[in-house]
Amino acid sequence: MNRATRILPLLLAATLLAGCEQVSEYTGELPDLKLVLYSFVRPDSMVRVDVHQTRYFSNNSSELPREVTGEVHVNGQLAGTLYPTPRSPWELAVQHVADVYPRPGDRVRVTARAEGMPEASAEVTVPADTVPIRVDTTLLGNPGKLERVHYTLHINDTARERHYYRLIVETETYEVVDGERYNSTRHYAFSPENDPLLVGSNNTWINEDVVPNRYHIFTNETFEGTGYTMRVSAGARNTTRFEYAHDGQTIGQRNVMKHHVTVVRIDEDTYLHLKSLMLLEMGEGVMEPVQVHANVHGGVGIIGYAVYSTVTFEMPEVHVQESGYIN
Amino acid sequence: MTKILFTGLLLAWLAGAATGQERLYDFSFAGEPVERVIAAIERASGTRFAYPSSLLARFPAVTGEFARATLRQVLDAVFVARGITYKLQGDYIILGKQRRPVTVSGTVKDAESRETLIGATVYNPASRRGTATNEHGFYSLSLEEEEARLVISFVGYAPFDLTLALTRDTVIAVELQPSIQLEEVTVIGESLSAWIRNVQPGQVQFPVKVVNNLPSLLSESDVLKTLQLLPGVKTGNEGLAGLHVRGGNADENLYLMDGIPVYNPSHLMGFFSTFNSNVIKRVDFYKGTFPARYGGRLSSVVDVRLKEGNMQEVHGNLSVGLLASKFDLEGPLERGKTSFQLSARRTYMDLFLPSLLRSVTRETDGHGWENYSTGRYHFTDLNAKITRKFRGNDQLSLSVYWGKDYMNYINRSRIENTLGPVEEGSDVSTTYTHLSTEERNWKWGWGNFITLLEYGSRVTERLYGRYLLAYNRYVSTINVKIDSTLSTRREQLLSNYTRSLYHSGIEDVIAKVDFEYNLSARHTARFGGEVIYHTFTPEVSNFTHLSTAGEIDTLGQEVEMKNRARGGELSLFAEDEIVLNHRTRLHPGVRLTLFRAVDATYFSAEPRLSFHYAASDRLSLKASYSAMSQYIHLLAFGGVSLPSDLWVPVTRRIPPMRSRQVALGIYYRPHPGWEFTAETYYKTMKKQIECIDGATILPAYRAWEENVTVGEGRARGVELQLQRQQGRTTGWVNYTLAWADRRFPGINRGKRFPARNDSRHGVNVVVMHRFSEAFDASAAWVYNSGARATIALEMYDMPKIEGVNDSDAPSSPGIPHVEYRNNYQLPDYHRLDASVNYHRQKRWGTATWSVSVYNLYSRKNPFFVYMDGEVRDGTRKSVLRQASLFPVIPSFAYSITF
């Protein structure tokens, strides 16, 4: 249970007798609206920046900034300009791209401006090295039951400095109907198996509805200069049968196709940003809002880096019988 | 005949080179009467002697040889060696009796209770020298051997005037008669006793009577609330704990109860203080100058001394109020030698709060669903002290303080579903009744426990020693249980039990010695040291989850965490109050501290200096410099100071905090009973800690150092105060103009930002009027320009973060964006409190009715504010939501004093 839900009921008891709330229209000064920039630079990949803007509390939905322009500088030199890509109606931001492919060790600066808003910029240095990981697997479970694959990740971090990471386990699935594959999907559910680095900062509190470490971020504080072994698991096979209503006969099955186990090395600003997002989501701002970390000058958001180390496991295909059990 | 041995030849040879051109004389005396010696000197030097005839009545015959000696050498040898002083004044040599320094010492007590008085003034008008009694009522004053007049005075007592012939060190025990006739207090230069007396810049002393006479919240007088009416002192949020003194943080104040630190000085998060005003003897408050005997905090020292108990008779007080009651009892266990003091308080909001909350929160749909909340709160505290006095001003006391706050909040819900009937022809029972219950129970308790053994001893007439051994503990415990069941009428189908227990605190074992040494008429030294062994338990927690399905128990999870740290602190101090002349005093001092933490050792040398110049009997100027260090931090959450905040020691990564403060003051008494003070200060604070953006200090102690950043703060200001100390109407009005800011790497991009307590203007007006012996009233008006808060004035949409399922994405409307820390100035804070007291004298004592009103005009002062959107007149607008805590709160109390 987070601190807010511990303390709020107690404060509520105290305020019930005598407290009250006043609401008044805010007539004070409002700050200028700002650009919101999000970009996680990947080595040897195109620079992509999501751009939108802040809004006041009087606006339910945000508008998109107008006349957005921007540049990408690499090592102090202009390397490219930002141009927008087509945006889907459900997306809140417009993704801008620049034909720039930073290399490990490059210092990348992203600058953007829009009509009526101050210029926003931030800089990040892409790390020169990646962190090698090795993944071992163990398949556990009983035939016919939900099976899980247990992964043992060995992170070899020999640097004598603080590093920041995320763990992403992505599952690709598909449906098989009459031997044909359909509806390939991706999801990110996995079990951290109580690994202390992944579970969260406090595992002795009741926390019913909120995943403590939603973004599965961690640092090398406990293994700086050495390495770390982490164990997680993900569902390997889903034997749920489903029947198509139109014929009542056809039997399908959802199979796991692949697991992509990725250790993402991120910068400190991104780490702090994600950490503060989690605090915000957990409702930690009892009397003051959680100040979500940002590194964009003149604006809001994060320009960081993300260096991926991915290992992919492809699951064997299975066949379903009429009984619905696995061969 | 007594031969006087001369060293004149040697002196003459030595001094001849030094004195250069001074006239030299040759004398030879062989058993000459002193009159002839005087005549010879007069003839040779052309001077004239003047002296009382009785002075040389028994002077012995003089024998000696002087060759090429100066006049001074001759006079030194003939007269000084025999205890006669001389003064050269033109052509005259004036002889006088050499006065030997003698020491007058003793204790000052209340004539009725025999309780010692702290800070009573003992003053000699002729020499303009004086001193004050120490914590055990002991004083020591060096005077010259003569007939001396002493004036002993203390506020609330009739002064005591005596004249005596001092020929040797003398012990005088004085008993002062209590008096309510304050007009009798006499102004005697620096010895004026006043309601509020400033001895050094930024130091305030006041008797507990001031505390008891001021209006109070829920009729509970409170020393911390009184301090908040002084210039330069601000509170935290409305009703919550913490003093912010001269721009400092709430954890930078040292609260002492008989010399022992109190880690949480408040009940109910600041509504009441830990200090029961019925047992307080005296309060010393330091905010600018800190004598070297104090250390460990940056911003202020609140030194509270408790009563010892009446040595003569049993007395008591019982007070019954609207929401709290207290009683105290004091008296002799052995008359004149051993006394006891016992006092207790308890609130009883828990008697009616549960049913009130339940009735207010109960919801039901009339079809089996019910939900309600209930809760309770109370605090209890107990002070007990036994004091034994021995011959020679020695005394031994054993005292205990125990205080506990308890808060409980329960939420219960119940759903009863009756299902059925099932299909016709079925042989299954036609209805099913399922009952689902859930209870969430939060319990929160916190409190201090202090026990100390103190021995005070008059080692000599000039040296007094205090020896102290103490144990001090502060604990906060949070216990959360969630219990849910699913059952039918016949059996329990499923149950889940989750319990989380969290415990944090700090324990100290303390040994202290403290000596006060009257070195001479001009030097009063104080020196000593203390050793503290700290045990920090920032987090001990236990989590258990148990599921039961049918008859099968499944222990889902059990996790235990223990974090402990230990630290040792050794401090030595020395200070000296130096009387340079009758107008000028200097008070230098130094405090040395060695702190050993888990992974680091720190040392500090803290110089202290204060200077006092009395330009006249009415006007004095003071200046001071203080360096302070603090080795423990209080990790507080987002500006809210709560009892569950963690005390943690410094580490290798988080060094001690340091402050330096310079203060200047002018003190002027335009008229007897009136005093005007003006002080200005400048303070720097280094190595303060602050939560970094995006971090919060949860009770999880692990990795707390990564959640804070180390930076600095500054504060400066001017404080003006005019007070009236005598007459039927007394009180004060003060004004503070102050600035406070902070700068931390990682916050606001390293730029300076206003401190939370950066409230530019502060005004306090306090009036106390005594209409008659039976009726008195008081009022206090407090004003502070708005403090600072961090609020978001704009927001932006949550970004899509890779690696999270869309279904798991939070449903938050957006991310509030804060421009910079403490960006918003809250509305001004002001309130008016008033109280009236009606006293009736009875045969057995006094009965008093007290009626008080807190926040008389129901000002809705901000507790916290936040921005939101709301549709008004068909248009969505930005609105400010402000939660306020206390509207007008009347209260009454009935007390009897016997």
C-alpha cells in the first residue's frame, strides 16, 4: 500500500470534523504553454521525436503544436532537420523524424520550436558500449496446463559507474485455425519472480492494484563492476480452446510464437522520469504533485537513449486435438 | 615588629631600564613608624598622602633599603604588600584598603513551594555585577570584600534586597515571595526581569505564565504555539508539526526536556505539543545565538525545564476540557527534602469520534450492501519526577516522560447476495446466500519515552556540576490489516488475510556532565561534554499474506525487512562569560563534536561568540556569531511533516549539515515596563538535503540516499518587537521581514528557488488584560504572508512507453507539470484567537472557567492547494482547490487548583 493510501484515510478522519474545501477560479498568472518532446535515441537508428504540447487544466484534451520545426545536432554539428510523419487519430503526439543515425559515443542534441512557444531542447550522449547479456531458458509446466518459460538473465556489467536499465519481455502470439495462422499480437506480461531489483522499492506493503515497478527499471547499484543474474518467466503456451460461433465446430488455439527478452540500457534522466511516472501513477502526491523528472530545457519531456540487448526465443508449434489437449 | 623583606635593589635595577626617565629615589628605613615613612616620601617626592586615619592604625614599622627606586616601587613594597592599595592622582597619593575577592553563592527558591527558580537575577548595584541562577537554582557571584548590597529578583516574585558585610566566601539561600503585583518589579539596569527578556541576540526567556495566559487550541495551552507568536518563527502547514525558525527547516530545531532531546515534540501532528504546560518551570528559546553547551541542530534550541514539585505542601490541578483533560499533583515525600511531581493528560475524542464517523460515512443500498468507516484518535502523556535535595545545595532527581498517540481508521464493507431459485425439478436448494465482508484496518501509533537521572552538586562555592544519565526513545508503528471473507450461512468458503507491520524509530543512551565555574568577578566559565549512543531503526517491517480456501491454508507471502544503523556522538564544549567592564560583556565559546556513523566519521569545531554593550541603562547593543552542525536528518515527505518521518544518520555520501549565523540587535527600554527590540540576521545553511524531483521518501529506508540531493540554503531578515511587560495590560506586537531560499543540484536545474517557509511578512499581536483578580482575557492575532507550495499550473498527456500493455496503461488524465519547486505563493495566513478566564477563590483553592475560541472569524487558511479543471457557466475553467483544516473552534475547560 502506498503512503498516500495509508495517510489519506487518517487525514480524512482529522479533516472530517473541521475541514472544508474551497474552490475558486484561478485568476493568477499562467505559464506559457510548452513543447513536450519524447525521444529515446538508439545507436544506428533513425532519430524519432514525439512532439506535442502542454495544456492548462481548463482544457480537457490537448491541441497539437503548430508550425513545428526542429533540428538534430550530433557532436555540435547540424546533422538533420525534423519533419513530421503521418499521425493516427488515436495518437496524442506527432512523431517527427530526422534522417540522422547516431553512433555509439555521439552527443545528440534535439531542438524543436513551434508557433507561440519557447524553443525546447535537450542533449544526450549515446553510450559507447552495450551491455552483454546471456539468457538461459527452462520450460516448466505440465502438458495440457499453462506452461511457463523461465529465463535466467546474466547481465555482465563491469563498468565502475552507475548504469540504468529496463527489462522488457515481449511475447508474440498468434491463433491457429484449421492449420492457418491468424491475428499475430504482442503483449508484455511476464512475471518478475520476486526479483528484488524488479519487484519495486517496497515489497512489505500491501499493494493491491498497482504493479510497483511497472516499467521494470533497475540500476547496477548492487552489482556495479561485476554482474547480475535475474530470473523471470513468461507464459509459453495457452491451451485455451475457442470455438467459432458460426459453425460450433472449428477449434482454434492461441500459441506463443516468440519471446523477446530485452535488457535496455537507459540514461539517468530516463530512469528518473520513469521512476517519477510510477510514483505519480501510485498516487504519491499527497499534498503536492509529484514532480515528474524532465530534461528538456524550455519544454517538458525526455530526450534520452535506449540501447537494446535482445535475445529471442522461438517456441515450438503445437497442435490441438479435438479433446483440446496438447499433443 | 614585623620585618618587611624588600627586593628593592633588584627591582630598581630591573625597572630602571624599563622606566627610563622616571625620577628615582633613595630611602633607608629601620623600624620606622609608617607616619615617618609617609613624611619622608612626601618630602622627597613633593606629593601628599590622603587616607582614612583608621586605615593605618595598626600598620607595622617599616624596615627597608631603596636605592634608585621609582615612587611606584617604593609604594608597592611599603603598602601593597600589606594589603593597602594606592592611586596616584596628580600630586596626591590616595591610600585605600585592598579588597579581597569573595564569593557569594547559594540557591534561590520559591518561598512557598521551595521550588528552585531558574534565571533569577542576583545583582550588586555598586559594582554593577550580577548573575543568574542555573538550572538547579544555584548562583555564584564574585564581589570584593566590603559591605555589599544584593538585589535578587525574578518575574512574578517580589524582589529581595539585603545588605551584608562580606569578609569571606558566603553561602546565602534566598526565598522569594510570589507576587502578582508586577508594578513592584524595579528596573535596575541590566537586572530588569521582564516578561520576555532578551539576554543575547536571538535569545528569549519567558515564564510559563505567559504560555498559560494566551489563548489556546481546545483550551490546551501550548509552549510551541507560544513560540509561534515570536518574531522569526513560522509554522509549517496549518495545524501540522514543525517550527521554521529564521528560514530553517522543521528538523533543525532542538527540543530539550530537562536537557534530553525530544524527537517528536507534538501530539496529533502538531495540534498539541509534547510539553505539558502544567509541569514547565521555564523555557529558554535560542534562535540566533547559541551558547556552546547546545549543539546538534542548525536553527533553534527550545530548552524546557520541568518543575521539581512543591517541597512543602501537596498541591494539584485538575482540568476538564471539551476534548482533553489533565491533572497534576505535586508535593513533598519528605518535607523540605524530597518532592514529587506527577502529571498526566488524555484526550477523549475516541469516545464519540467512532460513532460520528460511522454515521457520516455509512452508505447502503438497502439490498444487502453496506459500507462505512469509523476511527478514533487519542493521545496520552505522563510526566513524573522525584527530587531529593541534600545538604550543600546538592540534589538528585529521577524523571520519566511517556507519551503516546494512537490513531485508528477502519473501513468495513458487507455484501449479502441471495441467489435463487434454481431450475424447476432440481434437487438443489432453491436459494443460496453468500456473504462477502471486507475490513481494512489502519492503526498508527507513535510516541516518546524519556527517563533520566540527574545529579547536581555544589563542588565548591565557585564550581557547580551537573551529571546526567538518560535513555530516550521515539517509535512510530503502522499496522495495516486487510481481512476479507466469503461465506455461506453454513461455512466459510474463502478468506484472505494480509497484514503489514511497519516500525521505525530512534533510541539514544546519553551521558552528560556540565560544570559552571565562577572563575572571578569577570569570568564565569561553563564547560563539559556529552556522549550519545544512537540506534536508528528507520525501517523494520513485516508483511504476511494468508489465503484460506475451505480448510486449506496457503501462506501466500511472508517478507521481513530490518534496517538498523548505529552512531556515536561525542561533544565537548567550553564557554566563558567575560565582563570587560560594567558596560561590555563578551561570551565566547567553542563546541567540538565527533560523530561516528555507519561508514563515516565526522568532526566539527563550532565557534560561538556574542557581544553585549550597554550604552546606557535603557539602551544596549548586541552582536553574535554562531556556527552549528547537525548529524542526523529527518526524512520528511513532500513538505508534510508526519510522525512516521525517519530519523537517519549522516553517511559517507550524505555529510553533516552546517550553518553559520550572524545577528545584530538593539534593545531599548523607553519607559519602565516597555521594551523595544530590533534584530537583524543573516544565516547560511550548507549540506541540507531535499528530495530530488521524481523521488519520494517512502518508509522504505533502503537507498534513501539516492532519493535526496545535497545543497544549501540562505536566510536573512529583520525582526522588530515592542512589548509591554507590566500593568494590567501586557503583551507584544512584532513584525518580521524575511527571505529564505534554497539551491540544490538536480532541482530547478540548480537554480535558486524560494524555500517552502519563505513568507515575506509576519505580524503577531498579543494582548493580555487582567480586569480583576477574578477575570482576565487575552487575544492573539497572527498574520503571515503566504508561504510557498509546489503546484502544477499546466499538464501534458502521458506518453506511450514501450514495454507496457495498453490495458495496463494508467488511466490518469495527464501528467501535472510543475514549473519549479515552490512555485506558488499560498494565500496569506491570518487568524484571531481569544480566551477569557474566570477565577473563583474557594476555601480549598481556585476554580477557573476558561472559554477560548480558535480562529474567531473562521478564516479558511490553506492546508494545501492544487489546480484542477471545472465547468463553470458552461465553460471549463482552471480552478484552485484549497483544503482548509480549522474553521472557528470554540472550547471550554473547567479547572481546579488546590
